[in-house]
Amino acid sequence: MSLPSPTQDTISQLIRITALTTGRRLSDVEKAVRHQFKSAALATQQHSTVEISGIGYLYLSEKKMRSRLTTAKKILAAYEAKSVGFITEAKRKSLEKRIDSIKSLIERYESRLERTRTGNV
């Protein structure tokens, strides 16, 4: 097994290097690493920090979260403006789903920011 080329994504590089250095099968390492990153992604939906064993802590930037919240609110306003005009029933249903989805996202962002402010990460 050779070292990965610089054009491969970072996770693929991590998987290949780990398989190479540990002598494990690439498919086994891939399953473990992808599971680890999926778990970390799910954990960041609930917390501002995540600890990955052997790597360290990952922190969610409050500045980045504020930026995402602002963007989400702008998108919501645009969707709501579109829903006021004359549109087909199919487009209205699609917009309603998008609006519900973005409202849920905004609630999650606001909740994360509140937990970050209160120190309940």
C-alpha cells in the first residue's frame, strides 16, 4: 500500500495512512474512521465541543454559528417572501417543507448559541 496522493480528501488520507501504519485492512479502517466522524458530526448538533480520542477537542466557533444563523434567517425571509406570491400548489408545498426545515435549523443554531453563552456546552 502506498501513501495517498495530495489530491485525495483529508479523510481518505487519514484512512490510508492509518491502515498503512496499523497493518489493518483498508475497509475496516474506513468503517471505523467514517463512523467516528459521523458520531462527531451528530455530537456537534448537541454540543459546542466534541472530544475525539487520540485527536483532541473540536470546538464550534460562536462567530461561525452567528454567521450561519444570520444566513439561515435571510434564507427564511426569502422563502417566506416567495410563498406570499402566486405559485402552484406543488411549489407551495415544497416551499412549506423548506420553510419548516430552515426554521428547525434556526432553532438549533439559537439553542447552540444559548448553551454556549451559558457555558452549558
